[in-house]
Amino acid sequence: MGNTGKIPGDYVEKVYAGWLGKVIGVRHGGNIEGWTYDRIEKAFGEITGYLHQFKNFAADDDTNGPMFFLRALEDYTHTREITPEQMGLTWLNYAPDGHGFFWWGGYGVSTEHTAYLNLKNGIKAPRSGSIEQNGPTVAEQIGGQIFIDVWGLIAPGQPELAAEYAEKIASVSHDGNGKYGGMFIAACIAAAFETRSMEEIIEKGLSVIPSDCEYARMTRDIMRFYREKPDNWRDCFRYVYENYGYDRYPGNCHIIPNSAVIILSLLYGEGDFSRSINICNMCGWDTDCNVANVGTILGVRNGLEGIDISWRKPINDFLCCSSVIGSLNILDLPWCASYIANLGYKIAGEEPPAEWAPILREQAARYHFEYPGSTHAFRLESDTPHITCTAANSDEAAYSGKRSLKVVYDYANGGFGYRAYVKTYYGPEDFNDSRYDPSFSPLLYPGQSVECWVLLPEGRITDVKARMYVKDRNENRRYYGEKISLKAGQWTKVAYAIPAMIGVCIEEAGVEFIPVQEERRHLQLPSLIVYIDDFHFYGQPDYGVDFSKERLEKWNNLHTEVSQLTYLRGLWTLEDGELSGSYCGGTAEAYTGDLKWKDYRFEAELIPKRGGQHRINFRVQGAIRSYDAGLSENGKLVLYKNENGYRELAAADWQWQHGTSYILAVEAVGNRFRIFADNQLLIEYTDSHNPYLHGQVGFSNADGSHTHYKRFTVRGM
């Protein structure tokens, strides 16, 4: 892959390495966040690898922020014309109100909570994060740099440009040294694409912030100490502790002490990924934030080959998030890398290399395995106990591109199923904790299709059948497609068109391999090897949910979710087999479905219990971008548009009363909407001004109302 000008030839893979480094860092420091150096030393001594094991690592603010704030470049403009105000609106659109995503520690205590409330109440960015508005203590906490990594990843080799974007996004919540830290880290990441000299990377970071600010003075002081005493990082940490410790700075998590640890780790880590993040973790304080920033810089600098497999394997390419869009809360790291890199090419005004263009533009299969070492969070299981099975990225075979997923079962026998699958929904049982309150909507729905290509190599078991399947979480039941006999040495397509269903929650999609013969003699082990490539979902939804079949998912006493739903605000629960929503002011809103859905009919049966506003939402693109339609006081059916506040688009007379069940439906095709009540067409409307052309479905009410919902259906049109 040759150099294409501004964008280096290895850009895409280095973005993946950088984001992988970020996620590794968050996981590495996650369970000792806030610990001191002494506590960590007593508990763990010399750290050489992960300190904790997780079923799956739950959501974290350090990864929520970057992936969702970056969407400002998609929702508004990717150019340098993007404004802090638009970035602030992106905060409001993707962060739930008062739960998940951030630390919601209170106004004037949590910087992010303070900025969010400012934005929510009309104080636009950058004033929302300014010292003028919030004072220096709030403005100079660490958040200005912990959410910033992606802004360096989109500007390879251009520290000034990275800092320009970073200054705007950091100013939504931070100012002063809090903002300078974001600019510094973004510039260091951008510089790491071009240079391996750690001091030069740091100098590039310093070049974009005021030379007389405290952040710059601290950084140069740590660099001086390193040059004088380069042999022992612990001596340097004592110096940091004595001169830049928490006791010298106000607030809960000031940026200066933690940034001093980052500089120390970059220098004393001597360019080695593992050594750098381990040193950073052993220093303590805001470990996940600090280690993550170091991980991104070293990931970009060293590339994938510089990250040991021991760091990658437990993550398995999975990223959990906790935005208001449940279908965006189940991500895999290759998807993240492609999303980031695609924006990098757009900003540079360049075309991606031919081999990456379809992937970056989401024109290729969702799970393509083209990133070296990538697994896309695939998992393996079988009907038979006590066998060993592994999944690994391979360049030995590929249906398209250069790579595939190689799955190996050490001892396979006839008549048993051996499955490779990806999870399309998660629940509390899939995690060890409730970090940052994740919740999900499925990635896959009835009516859609799944397919992949498989290759059974010659030389081992050769009489094997394969079939696609999906698994329903509600009934713990698998639904299978047609069995296909595989021909050794030949790529074979396996597919399943999922029929319309009611009351399911698809939690897995995969391919099952079934050996036909019992082959115990003269069998070379491992006995079953299969390559999987171009695993993909597509098609329109056609399904319904009966809320009597859903459940309350209890993560802990303060975090209970209705299955398949995320919510913006309000009290959402199940009562007597019905979805119940209420709130004391503003709108209560809950969502489900896929952000990419375009044209569909959405129908729901609701019962207005109290109050005068009872609605269904469609084309939901977040908390401040959607439509809704529903019952309004004075006997009206009303269509609204949410543009950071609802406004009425159309209305019709419709007499209704509390306690009576009604069926509301909307047909959305392009920018044309038809609204029905009890099968009567009451509103037809064409939105000609910046219409929302895709989005989820949802439920809402307003002004202190209380609404029940019995069921709903969604069918593509």
C-alpha cells in the first residue's frame, strides 16, 4: 500500500492499532481507577499484564466520549468549519440524560455533568465549558483529554489540525489547562503517525499549546528530570508526587497530576507498548484515563506488531458503549477503526486505497477480518463438552481481500454442532459489573438475512454440513437456515432469511458446522478446521414485540433496564406485562431498533394513563433528532419534529380518553409521513426542510404524563 500524500500508506492499520491501544489502556486501568501508587504496589507489585479478568468489559466514559463525539463530523460537517456549538449539540444528542456515559456527580462537581446541564439549559459551547461560566476548578479537570484520542487519529501527521479539532470539542466541557491537555494529546497522537522519537512526539504536542501555561511547564519539567535521571521511573514518580500531586490541585481529578504521569510513562517506557502502559498503571491516580492516552500514542507509533497478543486476546475486538442509541452500544474495534479512518480520508480530501474503500464506506461485509489479528468479537461453542476450540485471524485463505477467520475444533464428531457466532445482544449476565450503565437494542431483527462464506480445507474431516442460525434470547431457542453440504477446498455461501416473528430478541447470529461421520480412527488432530469470511447482515425488519414477553434486566439496585430498550430520561419499567413510561417534566423517551432503518411502518398499541401527551417516536437519530406522533390534549393527534426541542408539524382532531387502548401507526417513506389512529389515516405530511431519513423507533410522553404500551410492530416498506 503506497503513500497517498497527506495520508500515510499504513494509516488504516495504525488507526486500528491506536484505537486498540486506547481500549487496552481503559481495560488495564479500569478496576484500579483512583488507586494510589502505594495501594497498587502493595496489591500487585510489578505489573506485567492485565490485573483483572472480565466476561466482557462493560462501558466506560473514556471510550463512550470519543466514539460518539466524533459523530459531530457526520451529523454536521467533517471540515474545519465544524463549531464548538455543533459539538455541544452532539453531546446532547448521544448522551443519556443523567445516567450512563459520564460520571454524573452533580453540577459543579462533575465537569461533564456541569457542561451537559449548561448545554441542556441553553448555554451553548464553548461557554458551556468555560472558566468564565464554571470557574477554573471545574474547567481544568481531566476530561478535556480523556475523550480526545480520535481527534488525533483523524489527522495523521498534522498535529496543528488535530489540536484545532481537539480545542473545539474539549471546549464543550473544559477550559484552560483542561483544554490544553486535549490539544496536547491529540497533537501527540497525530505526530506519532510520522515519528518514533518520543521526545519529538511530546514536542509536537507542546507546539500547539501556550508555552507559558502550567501544562507546558509541567511537561518540560518532567522531560528535564528524565534527561537527568533516565534510569528509574519510580524516582520520577516521587518527583511528580511531591511537585504535582493531587494535594496541590483542586477538584476530584485534576488534569496536571495525571498528565505528569502520562509524560513520565511516555519517556520511561522507551517506546515499548507494554512497558509504557504498565508503568502508567503502576503510578496510580486516574489509571484508565492515563493508560488509555498512553496506549493510543504507543499504538499509533508502534503499529499492530508492537502490541502483544496477550493484550488483544481478552478484548476480542469487542467494545461496549452506553449511548442513547442501543444499536451503537455493541461495537467491534475494526468497525470503530474504519469509521475513524473514513473521516480521516474525508478531512484530507483523499480517496482511501482500493482495498480499504469498500470497508471504510460500509459497502463491504460487516465482519470482513481484513485488519491483521481481528476477530470482530466472534465466539465459539459446541454441543460436545471438553473440547478445545479457537478462533484466530488468518491470511491462509480468504473469500475476498486477504484475510478470514480461522476456527479450529480439536476433536469433532458426527452429529454434533460446532458453532462460530457473534453476539447481537447483551444482558447483565454477560458482564461482571455495571460500569457506566450500558443498555442495548439488538443488532439483528426478524425479516432480515444473515450470510457468510465458509471454506472447509482438505485433509481432515471432509464430510461436513453447515447452516446459518440465530438465537432468540426470550425462549433460548435457535432458528436455523438450510443445511448446505460443504465441498472441501471450495468456498461456499451459507445464508438464512429470518422469517417475520413476534416476541423474540435475537442475541446471536452464527454458522453451525455438523460433521456427518464418526471418525475416531487415524484422525489427524485438530479434526475440524473451517475458514469464515464476509459475514454479513442485511434486509428490512419485519417483527413485533409483545411487552408481556420482555423482562426487566437488573444490573444492580441503581441500574435496571427494560430489555431491548435504551432510554433518554424518565421512569421506564414493566407493569402488568406492559411498558410503562412517565416523567415529571419535559419528555420521557425510550428507543429501540437500528439507527440505519429507513422506510418502515411502525405501529404500537398504547394506553394513556394520566396527562395529555402520549406518543410514539420514529426516525430517531438521538435525543435531539427525531419525529414523534401521538395523542395530545384537547382531542388532537399531533406530529412533531425534534430539533433540540419539539415543534408541531401537523395536527388533526381525534377524540381520546384515559384508560382506553389505541393503535397508533406511522408510515415513513423518504420525507413523506402518514399517521394513523385506529387504522384511520389522519395526517399526511412531507418534511421538506432537512428531513431525518433514517433512524430508530421509540416511545415517549411529555408534561408529566404516564403511558402504557402493550406491543409494537415494525415492517420495512
